[in-house]
Amino acid sequence: MQLHTIGSSNKKAKRRVGRGGKRGTTSGRGTKGQKSRSGHRIRPAVRDLLLRLPKRRGYKNRPQSEKPFIVSLSELEAKLKLFSGEKKALEINKEFLRELGIIPPSYSGVVKILNGKIEMPVSIRGIKLSKSARENIEKAGGSIITDWRGLNTDQHGINTNENKKLPRKSA
């Protein structure tokens, strides 16, 4: 032991940082919390979302297609008796059916007209039709308004023909 090797008694030993638990401070991990612990890993949010989905089992999990609101031609003609004095063909669309009280005001789904008898000439726009309903309307002097593609669309251009799909718009 020599004089120059003796440390001063009033100076505390320097802390060696980042040497693991209880020996140093936080090793560059910040303070407390999940990220400061060893083996920390945050679960991906996608995993939690996937776990919330129901298991895909059986025929019950197939996507449900919306059932159309059914209107018969005879029911429609009974409501249209109010407009029997008008000479030109009435244009029938979803809004007009709402005003007549045939479909509920809050209903925004598909409307389909099925068979029945009609003597008034009417023009149909934006409503699906059965073959017999289409024939009866045309026999009474009515028409089905289609767009340039030959599809029965409503005033917003939404396709109501279930068999044909709209072509994609080019950008």
C-alpha cells in the first residue's frame, strides 16, 4: 500500500450505470413501465382485433344479403287511385313510394315490385321488378326508365338491377 493508491475517504464511489438490476440505473430504458422491463413486447393491435371476430363455422356465418321490401302491383294501383285524373304516366321511385306510405320513411334498402294487375300507365325508376310485373306495366302503357347502360337505376345512378354490375369508372 502506497500513498498514491489510497482513495479519499470523503468521496463516494462512482455508480457504474447500465450493469443490470440493482447495480446501475436504467440502462437507457427510461423509467418504469412495460418498455423498461426485460422481455418487453407490445402485442400487435391486429391480434386483439382478430380475437374479437367470431370463428367462421358453418353455413350461418355466410354474409346475409339484404331482403328487398316487397310491393305488389295491385297494392300500388290501389294507392295510385288518388292520381287517376292525371293524363301523363306517373314516375314511381323510392321517394314517391315513401310519400304514398307504401314503404317506411326510414327504409333505405332495396324495393322490389312483384306481380299483380295494373291498368294505369306508370314509369318506374330505381326499383327492381319481377318479369310478370314488368310485362304488366308495359301492357298497361307504362315504361321502365333505364340509364344509358340499359340498367334500371335510381336518380342517383345506383344500379338496382341485380343481374348486371356497373362498369368501373376510369380515373
